[in-house]
Amino acid sequence: MYCGTVNDLENQTTPFLMVDLPSFESNLSKMSDILPGTSLRPHVKAFKSTAVAQRLYAAGHTAFCCATIKEMEGMVSVGLSDDLLLANEVLDTNRLGALVKEGASITVAVDSKETINAAVAGGVSNVLIDVNVGLKRCGCDVSEAGNLAQYAKNVGLNIRGVMGYEGHLMMVQDRATQAEMVKDSMMLLLKAHENVGGPIVSAGGTGTFDLNSWATEIQAGSYLFMDTEYAKLGLPFAECLSVMSRVISIAPDRSWAVVDAGLKALGMDHGNPSVQDGLVGFCSDEHTTLYPNKGQPQVIWKVGDLVSLSPAHVDPTIAKHQNMFAYEGNTLEEKWPIDLRGW
């Protein structure tokens, strides 16, 4: 907990991540009402912070999924180890096995005999069979899921169920079309589940959380902060994370301004950030060039002004920073270390 003063916003070193705390708390509460307890398995990759994870745990979400072993280790280090899923295939599971020896409940996704053998070698006994439901990333074919489950059982593993991520459908903007496509993907996953067994059908994300009624748990995380891409879907969550930057240069004719946050402070895979009262021209390593809105002859900013940039993809943006600063108005309320970066 950090209690600051109303001057904290102006005194921060830019660029920095600012969270609007009331909006964050509203997002957390809305999702907890819709998907209470373990029906939500928050995805740690979205926020990479044990401080944020502890807030989710306090709200009743005691099962988490992670993308990296570093995230798993960090969660165990703060006691959030009731039910941790590494929702990713790994071949070196020795570090995961060490967490099991510490008493953590660890499950890992597998999609081949090689990843099953790795789980055995590392001392991880719980697995989910990862099934390709259309993303063309990890996951076995539906027709192989039952065989892999039997192989895993034969080598002594506990099959908790199946996992299938419909990530290719997260940003489909026509909700009726998206709903049908999610159904098609989940029918594949349920077909695999018939041959695999186990209590868990793990899937979903922020973009499909309200459309996926087939999964027993939804792996959402970005909803806590949102970004400009997810905002296009009309979800009931508010954008509440900004990259705060400062104007460091103005063109002589005021036709553009430059702020001190660029590629090294923003996740750019979904495109440029957005800015109020202007247009983003382009981002370079440490700079973003801003232009006036259409119809305005000059930029409105002056050197020294704080400017809020809204990222297009929140997850990789957060991973570029060391801390998030949670504000209510202009007062800093909490500082959340982003302590789960790395691998």
C-alpha cells in the first residue's frame, strides 16, 4: 500500500504506467460477479504482478494460469499456489518439479509425447491435454487427444482435463459471428474431452469470456486494464491503464509535438497507441510524434505537459515496465511492482 499526495502525478519520472484505480476495481468486481471463484482462472501473463494477483485472490479467484515458469515461481513465492496452471508447453520442467516439492499444486499443458515425458522427468504429475481449436499455435489434433491422454496415464500422470485457446477469435468484432465461431471451436474441444476425461475444460479469454459457456473455467486477464483493441468489442470493462509521457519538443510551427515514450514503453503488435486531443503519427525507440486533430492547425500541448497514451495491446506494454502506479484522481494510492517479468 502506498499513500501519496496530489502532487505525485506531476512528480513521476516519465514514461510510467498509470492505472485509474476506481476503474480497475470496477473491472475486477464486474468480472468476479459474472465468473466467481474458480470459474475464472486469471491469466497472470496479462499483468505480471503478484500484487495484482493478490487482489484477485482476495476476490475469490484462487486458481491462476501462467505463461512462463518465472510467473509460476513468483506466484509460489508469495503463497498463491493453490492451483497453478502453466498454460504452455515446456520441455525443461525441473523448475516446475522444484515447486511441486515446495508443496505447490502445479499443472502443465501438454500436446505431445515429448511434453508428457518432460512432465514426468521434471516431477510434475498433473497435466491438461492441450488441443488445437483453430489458433494454429500449440495443441494436438482433436483425433490425437485421447491417445495422448492414455499415454500420459500409462506413464503415471493425472489427467485433469483439456485446454483449448480460441485466441484467433478474441478480436472478432461482430458479436454474433464471434459467438458462432466460439461455439465451433468449443465443439472441437468438447469432442476431445469425451476421449480425455477429467473435470476441467479450460479455454477463453477477455474477448470471449461472455460467449464461451462450454468451458468450466475462463482464462482471462486483460479485462482488468483493457486496451484500445479490446475496447472495440463493447465489453463491460473500462480502459484504465495509460502510458504517461511528457512533451519534450514542439515543432517551431507547432505542427507536431514529441513525447518521451516510444517503442520501448509500448506493446506495438496491435498498432500505435492512441491519444486524446491529437493523433499519433509514429513511434520510435524513445519518442512518439503527435499531430493535431483533423481540422486543428496546431497541437494543443506545450513542452513539459503530461500526455496519456492508451496502448493497443496491454499485456506486452505492461511487460516493458517495472511498476504500475495506481491513482485515484491525481493522488497515488498504490505502487504495484511488475515482478514476474522474464522467463
